[in-house]
Amino acid sequence: MKNNLGNIKKIFLRFYILFITLFFASFLQAEDFEYHVEVDTKTPYVKEAVHLSFMINQTNKEVVLLFDFDLMQSDDYYFQRLDSQETDSYHNVQIRYDYIVYPLKSGTIPVQFKLLKKITTDESVAYSFSGDRDNIKGLRTKDTLVNLPALDLEVKLVPKGTQLVGDFTLDYKVNTHKANPYEPLLLQVDIEGLGYTPILEKIMFSNSKIKHFMEKPKVKNITSAQGIYSSVHYAMAFSSKESFTLPELKIQAFNPHKGKSYTLNLPSQYFEIKEAAWEHLLDAEDNPKPLKEEWVWAQTFLEYVGIFLLGYITALFWKLKAKRVVSDNLLKEKIKEAKDKKTLLRVLLASRDKGLLEVIEKLEASMYGNAKITLNKIKEEAVKQV
């Protein structure tokens, strides 16, 4: 009996020590920073966009704090980062991370966070940029992986048979409804709107009498706080020796904001194949090439595919170029808005632009050395280097 009481006391003492340790650990962590999580809904439908914001505010002004934050990957949800905004100086960090999250199944879905806290000093920051261009010294930090509780989403089922989730429209185009035997007939289907990217597993029907080919869908996405605006382009080709009909295509969709189902329709399409005259079918040559006429439709379709790819690559090039220009302009604006040298140094370091290393060295020398240079002068040099 005494042995049992002794074991119970030991177990209780261990739990007590563990509780005290965790309590003081969380207290010390709270002294450094505080955080807050916001979502526009905790009860979304499957594949409905959830806007998530994670905010950090430094509370310990005695240290220099840096943070690495992201959501953990999971098969239960898909996410994209929208933006991260950081304001103020090293000793008063305020950061806001914005995400779009799409739950992929119903039930309770825990969204996991990954946060790395880095503690350093002003001297360490200055030291890390005291080398020359080819010898940048590493920033010395004390890193701590912070354990944060998950955010639970209570995800609702969409109606049975739903293929797309969002607010979409469907458009289509046919090159012609009349053709010669085995001449390619091209069909293009475009689905676009705000919602989970509308990729369909099956959009074509199977028929042994009709040859068909489908190009891989082309997807364009624009992400915003409201969700992802998607445009998906499907290109198909058909050929046959006789007239045929493509049956009506009905796509079941669900709008989570309205809580209503709706249908996207592609009407049935009748294609008339002209009968070839017998004199045109007879070949006077002794050595005909039967495969040439049969596969001419494939050559024509591949030409269309080439045109599609050229247009897509061109659009992608200009999009990347425009994105780079926007990023550079944003950095220039941040440089111009810096109110003091410490704020300017923070902006330049955060850009991670090696072309600004010389400007950073001059700024460091004016802050920690004997060099005299005005804030406006350094701003002008930095803007020129961006």
C-alpha cells in the first residue's frame, strides 16, 4: 500500500513539474511576441475559399526579432500565400501574412502553422553586412520553432454529384459543322470564374467510330483575397467518315456563397460529313499512300496546337515581365517612404537584392561609422540601383 502511494506521488510530481515548465515556457514566449489568427469563415463548404490572416506583434523591445512563417502542407487542404506585410523597425516588428485556403474534404480540418522565431542583435545585423560583395557574412540568430495550436475548420459537404465549386460560366467554339471524311473538326471549351480551379476529369465521350484527340487543359489563375479567378481552356479534335452527333454535356456546379447548385451546359453538336464522289475515291495509281489522307487531320490539328502554345508562351512572358516591374516599383516606393535610416536599412535587407549591397554598406557606414551621408542621398542611390 505504501509503495502504491509512493508511486502515485512520483507521478503527480512529474506532471506538476511538466505543467510548470510548459507554463513558464509559454509565458516567456508571450514576452517576445503575440499573435492573432483571423478567417472570414470557419464553416466553409468543400473547396470553398477561406481567407486566412496571421498577425504577429513584437512585445519584447529589447531584442531584434525575425520570423519565418508558413502553413504546413496537407492532403486535407490546398493553400496559396496572398501577401506578407511587415512594418516598423527591428525592435517593434509587426507582420501580417494573408492566405487563401481551400479545404478538400468535409469534417473537422485542422490547418497547421509553422513558425520559426529568430532572435538577434543590432550588432549582428551590422556584422552580417560588414564584408565585401563576395564575402557576405552570415546573420547570427538564435532560432526557436514555436508550437502553435491548429485552426480547426468545420467543413460542410457539397451536394452529391457536384463537379465544380465556385461561380463559373462556360463558353464554346466550333470551327465548322460540315467537313469531308476524316477532316478534323475542332471544338474549344472555356470555363472561367471565381472558385476552385475547374479541372474536369472527363469532358469527352467515347465512341469507337469517331477518332478524337484532346490537348492538356491550359490553366490561368489570378489569386486575390476573394479566392482564385480561374480560366481553363479545353481544345479537342474529332474526325469521322460519316456524320455524327456529340451529346449534350451537363456539368454540375455549386456556388458556396449562394448555397445553390446550377448547371453548365454544352449543347449537343451535329456534324455533317459529306459523302465523297465515287470517282474521287478511285485511285489510278498502282502504289497509293492510304495513310496520308487518313492522318491529314492530325497535321492540321497540330498546327492549331502550335498556335495555341505560341500565344500561351507569349502571354506568360509578358505576365512575368509585368510582375517584375510591379515588384521593382513597390520596392522603390518603400525606399522613398522610409522615414529614417534604420527603416531604410530594414527595407533594403528585406529586398535581398545583391545589387543594393554597395548602398547598404554606405548606409551602415553612416549609421555605425564616421561616414556622413544624408538619408535623401542614400535613397536616391538605392532607387537608381533597383
